[in-house]
Amino acid sequence: MILLEPHSFDPYMHLSAFSRETGGAGAIASFIGVVRGDRKDVRALFLDHFPGVTERAIKGAAAEAEGRWPLLGLRIVHRVGETPVGEPVVLVTTAAAHRRAAFEACDFLMDYLKTDAPFWKKEISGEGEVWIEPRAKDYADRARWSK
Amino acid sequence: MILLEPHSFDPYMHLSAFSRETGGAGAIASFIGVVRGDRKDVRALFLDHFPGVTERAIKGAAAEAEGRWPLLGLRIVHRVGETPVGEPVVLVTTAAAHRRAAFEACDFLMDYLKTDAPFWKKEISGEGEVWIEPRAKDYADRARWSK
Amino acid sequence: MARLLFFGALGDAMGRERALALPDGVATADALIAYLCASDPVFADAFRRTKVKLAVNESIVDPEAPIGDGDEIAFLPPFSGG
Amino acid sequence: MARLLFFGALGDAMGRERALALPDGVATADALIAYLCASDPVFADAFRRTKVKLAVNESIVDPEAPIGDGDEIAFLPPFSGG
């Protein structure tokens, strides 16, 4: 399941639902990204996306993950629009028989979302709005998965 | 928080409570291990441990993780006693400012729990009871973290 | 008319969407960018600040890709999600 | 008397806990294992099937570590959690 979510979402409800769907899985890895409020006076993150194209691109990355690891399921929820500080902005969870497949696929998908999915991210603070590009570290993380 | 849990537990309640504790964290990684029911007619897993010693050993590994990665928190819940098929047997979750620290610490702690924490694991099936030692893959995974 | 879409920082600078009658000689993605840079200082400035990829009818294309009337042409700054 | 604790497969074979008056000459972890293997075929068999580490008073010790009356000596097959 791949979901672009314009509203607040509860990642734990998603995780719980996902685990019910993937009953046979021994291993469930997950990652939750939260809008950090520890810098300047950031108030929110705004996520722009390309309707239709973004969903299709993420589906492609999910299919790649399913080709590379023996997954029993995955779920990706990504906020779009404005997400206030302290709220989850992304959830990736993967299920497999064994933990390495679940961990690696989850890690791969997060690296993909950070640098290669059609999203554009703006920090909204008291000082104004700033569009954020990935850090060099994000591109380096993503490059780990090149075949 | 490190908890040896003799009863069924809800990993999503733990994750939710953990995320409230670690408000400033941008990244929360987690792993849930579930007793798999896809092999033979396994009915449950029995986990033996060494009271006092097991908790202390896990605390040592948690302290090592906190030394190696800039964590904002971690929580480990491990079942002891009998866990029926389909129920969670272990939860590890880690919080950090950025995702690599959270992912790697979570992965490290799971590898530790699989091979180096004082637990002993028995599969209970219709055919009887079998003590399970780690697979070669588990030891290889663990060896990735040697300094 | 072509339909131009602008995302991220470009969307803030240019507006999300414009209709444009492609002038004669503007028949590739590259030529369109050159035309916009020459005719619109706001675009030229925004384009200078960031690397931009183009998608024609929802597929990312090379700079020499052909474009024409009726196409939807999207201007995509570097992706950044999560 | 020493207090012996057995975990995992060894616990199933030997019972979880035994009190043992250490015989003369049994003053190290190694010597205790040799004594138990010689005197108890169940232990000898279980010990042969798996690698065992010893903890004396809750610390893992080398085979040549000294043991004595009043010690708690735990027999630990390979750990396997998660």
C-alpha cells in the first residue's frame, strides 16, 4: 500500500494494520520520520508533489524493493502539504520472513524517498520559507544501493 | 527502557509511548520479531533467560549502541517464557536526529539479541520441542559490528 | 498551447501552472528553457539557483527531447522527500 | 555446597538447579565439567551436543577460573534470542 496523505496520520495504526495483513511474517522493520523542531524556529514542513507521477514513481521503487528482497509486504505513507513540527511526515514498513530483508528494504526505500521520489520540501519558520535539497549524505546513502 | 516481558505485549503501544518520550527526534527506526507459523506445525516459541544477568547484558549492549550512535532514546522489549505463533517476541526501537543512526543502532541491537544476549530459544511443535541455536547468518550479521 | 507545470521553488517563483503558445523554433526541452530564460527574468533567476529536470507528459526527458503544442511540460527541481 | 544452574537444553536435561558439594580436587570450572561428565551420563550427553560457557556468580569465566563452595555456577549453551 502506497499512500500520499494530506492529513495527520497515526503511524502506529498503520503499523498495526500492516502487521495484521502480513500474518506469516517473522520480521517487520519500520521507519518513521517526524518533522524536527530542534532547529531555528521551524514551525512546519511543506511537501509539494506531482499528483499521479509521484505515486507511480514510488510504486516503481516499491517494485524494485520487492525484486531485490523476498518481502511479504510493504507500506509507505508520505504526507503531502503542510506538516507541523512534531508530526510524522513519512512511514515505511516492510515485512519478511527474516530480519535482514526487512531492514534493508526499509532502509533502501527511505533513501529512495529522500532523494529520488518526486517531492519538494520547504521549511516554514518565523524567518520565512526555505526550499530544502537533499544533503550530500542523503545522496551518498542512496548511492549504496546502486547495482 | 529495557523490558523482559512474560506476557503478550502490544508493540504499537510501546512504539507510540516511545515516540511521545522522544519528541525532538526526527527519525524512529524499529523492528518487531514475530513467532513465525509457516514452518512445520510450530505452535509456540519458549524463551529461557538468566534473570538479572540477561537484563544486565542487554543494558550493556544498549550502552554500547548509545556510545556508537547519537541516539535520543531506545526501547527494547523481549518476551520470556512461551510465546504463541503470530505473537511478537521482540521489539527494538531507536530514536535519533537522522535516520542512519536510528537504523544502524536498531539493526545492531537486533543482531546482538539474536546471538549474544543470554536467551535460549525452543520451538514447540506437534512433533516435540527443539532448542534452536543461531544460524550461521546470524553470527555473520553480528560480526558486521566488530570494531 | 503547451501546459507548463512548476514544482517546488520554481512553483513559488512562477506559479504552479501556465499556458504557453510555443513560439516558432521552440521545439525541444532545451529550446524552451532558453526561451523562458531569455523572456522571463524571474524564471532565469530561479533556473540559475537550482538544477532542473523536465518531464513531458509525465515522463522525464533529455534536454533534446521534442516538445509541441498540447504537451504538458513539468519543471522539476531536485527531489527531496521524507 | 555450590549452586549449579542449567539453562536452555541443559536445563531440560539436568533440571534448572542443583546443589552440589564440590568434591576434593574440583577447584576450577574445567574440573567441574570433567567431574560432571564422568559422574553423570545425562550431563555428558547434553554437554557433548552443544558448546557451553560457564558463569560463576553471574560473570562469564574462562575454563581455568577457580570455583568453590558457596559459588553459583551457571551452565550456558549458545545464546539465541529474538
